[in-house]
Amino acid sequence: MTRTRTPVVAGWFTADAEEDDFRLLGTRCSACSAVFFPREDTFCRNPACPGGELAEVPLSKRGRVWSYTDGRYRPPAPYVSDPGVDWEPYILVAVELAAEGMVVLGQAAPGVALADLAVGAEVEAVPGVLNEDQDTTWTTWHWRPAPTPEAHS
Ligand SMILES: [Zn+2]
């Protein structure tokens, strides 16, 4: 059986992109340039802004670890957690995107250990899988250490 790959939240990231092109998606206000993630499609939340058009914008692929922690307990509902499957500890990373001036939470990619992370270390957003059911692979984003220093041009 082939499962359909479906973003767990529509419009928050590039759903069909290859790993190199994968980006989180926010929105930017045309009047004040504020960037929102999660995306804000109704009105600019900047109280000093007269209000502009909100357009979708890809966020920086890379950021720096602002904080991180590991979750060693099975999360409570409504988090999807199959009681028939051994609970896997996971790592939650808060990543600062300098260009956008924001911190974005996400899980570390499978295989990333606490020892692989450090505050200030560069990480990148990559496609990930939140969970799978009979018909659907629910996709999300993960953070993982950036493989090479970003090229400076
Ligand atoms: Zn604005």
C-alpha cells in the first residue's frame, strides 16, 4: 500500500520539495516587512503598522540553536502516540532565524542526539515525518545540524 504524504499543517512548509529546497513558509507584510510564522494571512499583527498585504515568503533554511531539550515521556493526547509502539525519546529544538528575528520550535531529525547540538550551533530545516497511519504519512519539519558552514558570497 502506498501512503499519501500530507503536511500535518497545510501551508507551513514546502510540501513536495527535495531536501535542499525544503523551507518553512511564513508571510511578510508589504507595509512594515514583519514576517510571521506560523503564517498570518488575515491582518498584520504589528500594532504600529497601518496594515499591508500579507504574502507568502520562505523562511531562512538555516538558523542557530537558541535552546534545546529532550522529551523522555510519552506526550499526552491530543499528540498522536501509538500505545502499541515503544515510545522514542525526542529532542525539541528552538532555532533562532536571524533574518526574520524569530525563534521556531521543532523536533530534531531522527538520529540527532543531544550531544550533536549546542546553543549557537547552525542547524537547517529538513523534511520530516510526524507519524503514519494506514493511508497517510503525515509530514512536518525537523531541525538537524547543518552539514557544512554556509557559503559566504
Ligand atoms: Zn505590517
